Amino acid sequence: MNVFQWLNTEAFTVFGQHVIWSDMLGNTIGLAALALGWRRSIVTWPAQLLSGLILVGAFAFAHLAGGVGKQLLVIVVALWGWYQWRRGNQQAQDGSIAVRFATWRERGVLVLGTALGTVAVGTLFSLVPALSWSPWADAYIFVGTLAAMVAQARGLVEFWFAWLLVDVVGVPLAFRSGLAFSGLVYVVYLGLVLWGLRSWWQRSRIDARAARPEPALGGAGAAL
């Protein structure tokens, strides 16, 4: 038995749901990656990379082409996000990762890109039924995950909102696809996302104040 075969064997059964190793390990590492993202640790990216590599096998086993594609995108975007954070483009004055709210233009690009991407991918999955048995939900998760990770790489608080929207569809789809551990982890993701959203929201205020230029001395102060 090779590693791929072992990863897709049953680990245990809970509430009548069969949990496979790749589903459990990939999502546990993904959960750790989300927690690291909340802490603004650069280690979140290699963790997401490893999670994506393992979950490719889990979604392939469940015959969810959208899930496989999503994890391949996770791998690519994790490499890009890792590069972005290592470059220091998102660094605050204290050396941590600076976060901020997106501009209205950036929000528009994210929303429009997600909508168009979902239509394009959903249409593809509908035209080729072998790719996914749940084309539109699969497409929504596929594109929504990409949007969330791109926003995270740019240090945008909105990335947490994107994850919330992905979770709404991801939980029921995972349970219906036989990936019970994925479904349970999505529920835990929800708690972490809300916690992370609060943390980044507060941090964005600190970084915004730090980024403001110091006021020039003038008036009465200049006369002293």
C-alpha cells in the first residue's frame, strides 16, 4: 500500500460517518493554518500548502473535481501569499504583518471577480457532469476560497468575510459528499473566522494610526 492509498483509507467512524485519513489530516493542518493566519504568522502559508497537498487526495477520493481544483489553487495561492509576506509588503512598523480594510475599488474587484468566476466554473461543471455532482455549490466554494486567500495575501480584513461566505455552503456540501471530518472542521472554522475577524478588525485600527504621518509643527508650537 502506497502513501496515497493509505491516506484514503478509513481512520475511524463517528455518528455513522466514515472518516478517511487524508480528510482528517488535511483539515487539521488547515485548521492550524487558519489559527496561524489569525495570529498573522507567516507560517500560515506553508501550513496551507501542506493542507492543500493532502486534501487533493481526499477530494479526488470523493470525486469532487471542484474540491480538487480548489486545493490546487490553495497550493498556488499559498506559494504566492508566502512570497508576498516574505517580501514584507504587508509589514507594520513593529515587524508584524500589517492589515487593513480594502478600498471600495478592491471590494468591487473581489465581488465581481468572485461572481464571474463562479458563473464560469459552475457552467463548466454543469456542462461536464463528470467533474462534479454538485456543480454550483462546488464552483462557489472553489472561487470563494481563491478570493479569500488572495485577500489574505494582501492583508485585507475582508478575507475573513469571504471565509464566512464559503463556510455557509461548505458545511452541508462536505457532509453530503461523505467527508464528515471536513464538515466538522468547517464548523470549527466558523468560530475561528469570527475570532480572527475581530482580531484583524482591531489590528487594522492600530496599523491605520501607525501609518498616518506625524502632524507638522506649526502655529503656537512653531513660535516656541
